[in-house]
Amino acid sequence: MKSCKGIENPAFVSSSPDTPRRVCASSPSIDISVLPTPAAGSPPPPAPQEPLEPPQLSGVPGASELESLSEYEEGPCGWGSFQPRALQRCNTPGGFLFHYCLLALTQGIVVNGLVNISISTIEKRYELQSSLTGLISSSYDIAFCLLSLFVSFIGERGHKPRWLAFASFMLGLGALVFSLPKFFSGKYQFGSLYEDTCLTAKNKGSCSTSSSPLFYYLYVFILGQLFLGTGGTPLYTLGTAFIDDSVPIHKSSLYIGIGYAMSILGPAVGYVLGGQLLTLYIDVDLKHSIDITEDDPRWLGAWWIGFLISWLLAWSLIIPFSCFPKHLPGTAKIQEGKVSQTHQSGSLQATDGNFGQSFKDFPAALKNLMRNTVFMCLVLSTCSEALITTGFATFLPKFIENQFGLSSSSAATLAGTVLIPGAALGQILGGVLVSKFKMTCKNIMKFALLTSVISLVLTFVFAYANCENEPFAGVSESYNGTGELGNLTAPCNAHCNCLRSYYYPVCGGNGVQYFSPCYAGCTQSVSKIHPKVYYNCSCIEGEIHITPTPSSVSLEAQAGKCSSQCKNLPPFLGVFFAAIVFTFMAGTPITVSILRCVNQRQRSLALGIQCTLLRLLGTIPGPIIFGSTIDSTCILWDINECGNKGACWIYNNVRMAYMLVAISVICKIITVFFNGLAVFLYKPPPSVTDVAFQNQNAVLTAVSLECDLNKAGNDG
């Protein structure tokens, strides 16, 4: 060790295989050694025949320091020998993060934005039941679960940027395939308009059980979703691990938080883009030759254009990702400065430098991670959080619509205004705070525990946000003293032959809501007024059977629900926004904790396990549990001409609110429990200062070592 400044330590105690390693590099490090104090009159200890290896503190595992260094093959940005100087400006963590954010944004736009907003249009155009369109939505998660573990294990030692180039290709291909039914199903043929007023001669709808030939396009949509799921798999496993590789440990949470925030903003962009495109007629070349408008229930929007835009955007990212090197310049130096925070447990197996090179190591690697109790606690806490967040993302608009008497579009707008900014702000704040205060792994988990407790308290807002149902004829209110509760048909509308499958609520001048103008007994309407006005309604008390005037029309009925008298909406939105922020503030810290508490070589696989369990236990059952719970509060179902039960029209608002409180509190308690258990069980690696003293009279000596990597390997 002549090349190192300082004193050689002949009595350094060798570390165990689990002791964190640190390669001696150009930056100064601290060597702490234990020198036994000789007893009085005893000869000095003999010098060792050969020096022992230097203290090993780095989180980079491996059989030797040279093997660790060789892992990080840094290089310029380009393709083979073609390495333009202009591209080297992007060969930085910031340049990679920029393209990663674009890919995460594109994935969010397609998967959680355009698909969701287009589902109802696809149902109508291709005559699919909601259960089948639900299968379309879940196909993404099915592909993700099937591939996540294998891709994350195989890609850990591979060229991660090229995996993201593959992800860009598959996301683009999935978006393209998803749009193909538009080009092969022909022009949209809309039928005659349904007459919504009371007409005694009106024909009833026919009962048909035969399937449409358009049904087979279902498989094309499922194939597109499977491709999208394949493309999304490397994004949140290998992409996150690559970012963690390329930046110092205190900046990792900030970079990951920004990337995850962009994935949350993606659905918002998708909803805005998709909403604007749905104002265009589905066959854009026939826009000026049709006689229906957006207000007509037969109108279908151009749902497919957004998928073509996403296809082009995703494929434009293939080239940038393919030019990044396997590791960004400076990665090896960054890894040398990192100190391992892997959870230490006697049940965990040490992995050698060649572990993970072969696919036959996959079962052992999976078992090793499953035995990491801290890792599993963190994963289970994210699963319970995912169950809540996906449930509310799906059904919050319905909750707001029913509780506060808003239209579907207004409720969706308010839900998006609260969910998307709150989630993005929470992700960024969590990453910024962890980065600013340079928290250790245990402190990061404590921070996640604190935010989970705060969000648990704020969840009780649902108990105070409930509003009583407004009067509804045939459900909670009789038809002027006639008819029976639970039956929409009464003597005043028995001659109208109304359809239960056509829900078009109107609000009477008496403050009572009716299922449709037909069930209100209205025989005439004024369509030039917005909202549409109906008159000569036999079921509305005090009706005036004359041609309407500005003063008399208001006494009849107008389209839409009656305005709610509940004033809880503003405080509900404010408190719920805060709950969303604190919920997502734990997202980035928990991801960083997972990266820290597992072996360096198993980070991608750990994220793959997290993503798989997140979907199996969270995002897939979440909407199902929320949907079943909300359905249990239904008090008026849609019954079609065949007598089959369809969607729910009216819910018991108070019961719905309390049921959602129960689900949320149970899941939040599970989250807090597992986060707290992770903090309790976590055991950081023993630092050099924790070396056991063999002699009570030991003397602690700190020696500064400065040597290069090669000489450190030779001397060791």
C-alpha cells in the first residue's frame, strides 16, 4: 500500500460477506481500524505476512472491486462509431430524465387517459357490454403482470436504455393496433332518434340477444392493450433503476419523483386531448354531411385520432433511447461513493459477483427478495394504497355526481382537477423533501409512515361529505300522492309506454326529479332553449297545458338533475385534495426505500415484484371492490326490454359515503401497519464503526487512505 497516503493497518479485522463495500478511489475515504493495546510487559504484536484487504463500504456488490467497476460500461452517446458531438450534451442524467419523462407522459396519455375516455364511445360503436370493455381495460395489467418479473430480471444486467427503446416501440405499436378497428369497421351508421316525450303510439324497444358482427373487434382492442402492457413493463422497473444508477444517492428521489409526476400528468393530458377529439365526429370526412350534433345521444366522437398521435410520439423516442450508452458517464464514480443501506437479516443469502448472470438464478433471486421482510412490508403497503387510489380514480366522478347533484361532465372535471394536480404535487414534494434533507433509508421510511398517518386522518372527510338524496319521483317521492315507491310507473304516465333503459333526468318546477320526460308525462318540448324545456307534463303538480311562454315554461320541467341543496362540496374538495397530496407524498419515498433496502443487483427485480403485486393486489381488485361496494348502495337499477338488469341510476348517498369511508380507513390502516413494521424491522448494514471489539482495551485509530482503484485492487 505504498501508493496510499497514511499508515498501513496490519490489524484490520476482515468484514463479513454482508458488510457493505467501498472501493478506494480518487476521493478520500476513511479507514477505521482496531489496534489492540498490548498488556504491560508483553512483546509487540507480530507484523502480518501479507496485508489484508481494505475496508469495503460501497453499495456496489461483486467478487472484487475490479469486477464492480467493469459493470459500469460508460460510453458516449451515439450508434457504434457514429457519435456526433451534439448528442453528448444529452448524455447526462438530465438528458435521460427528459426523454424518460416524455415516455412516461406518453404511456400515461394512452393507457390511463385515452383508453379510459374512449371506452364509452367504443361500447356504443362496437356494441359491446360493459363487462367486455372492462376486459379490455384489464388486459394491460394482465400483460404487465405476466412479463414484469422476467423483464426486470433479464434487463438488470442488460442495456437498460435499449430496453426503453423497446418499450417505446411496443407502446407505439399498441396505440396503433388499438386504433385499427376504426379503419376496418366501415362508416358509422346511426339510427333514428329516440323520442323522449310521452307518446301513446310509440313503439317499445325490441329485445335482441344476437351478437353483433362488430363484436370480434374486441380481440383487436385486447391485443392493443397487451402490446401496451408489454411496453409499460420496462418503464417503471428498468427505467427507475437506471435513474438510480446515474445520480448521487441524495438526488435519486428527486429525479424519480419528477419522472413519476410526469406519469401522473399523462392521464390529465389524455383526458383533455381525448375530450377535445370527442367533439369531432367519428368519421371526420363526413362532418358537414350529417344532421346530428354533440347533444344528440347518437353522436360518437373521433376517439381514434389520439391513439395515432400517441403512436407517432412513442416511436419518435426509439432513436433517442437507442443512442444512450449502457451507463452514463460518471456512473462508476457515483457508485463508488454510495454506501449500501441493504436490509441485513440472517435469513437473507449473500449473492456473489456472478449471481443473476443466468436465468437459472431467477428462482433463487425471487426467493431471496421474498425473504426480505422490509421489502415485502413496503410492497404490501403500496398495494393497499394502490387499491384506494385506483378505486377513487375510477369512481370519484360518480361519487361527486351523485352526492352533489352535478352532471357527469362537471363531476369528471372536478375529480380530475383534484386528483391529477394533487397526485403530481405529492410525488414531487415527496422526492424534493427526501432529496433536500438527504434522508437515510430508515428516515425515508419514517417519512412515508408520517404522511400515511396524516392521509388516514384526512380520509374521514367522506363521513362528513354525504348529502341526502334529492326528491325523486317513484323512488323517494310519490307521484302527487299516487303510485308506489320503487315503481316508476304511475297512473299519470301509464299511457306513455316509457322505457326504463332510457335515463334522461328532468327537474320539475315542483323541485322533484323525474327519470325522464316520458315518466314525467311531458308531451311537448322546446329544444331551442338550453337546457331543453318540457311542458304539458301530466305528472308534475300544477302543470299548465298551454303553449309555453317565458313565464310559464319554468313551471314545467327542464332537462338535467335538480340542483342540490348540499353545501359540502367546497370543503370536501379542499380536504380531499390534501388527502391526495399526502397519499402520494409517500409514493416516491417508498420506491426509493425499496431501491435502498435490497441488494444492488436485485433492484430491477424488486421493482418488478412490486409492480406485479401492485396490480394483483391493488390496481386490478381495487375498481372491482369499489364498484361492488357502490353497487350495493343502489336503489334504482336499469331494466332493459329483455328484463336484464343493467347500470344503476340512483344510489343511497349517505350509505355510499359511509361505505367508502370504511374501505378507505381499512386500507389506510393496512398501509400504516406495514410502513410501521418496515421501520421496526429494518436493520442497516453495520458500518466500520460497528466492528466488534475483541479487546476491551482496544484503541480506535482513523487513518486517511487515498489510492486509485487499480492499486486498491492489487493491494487488497
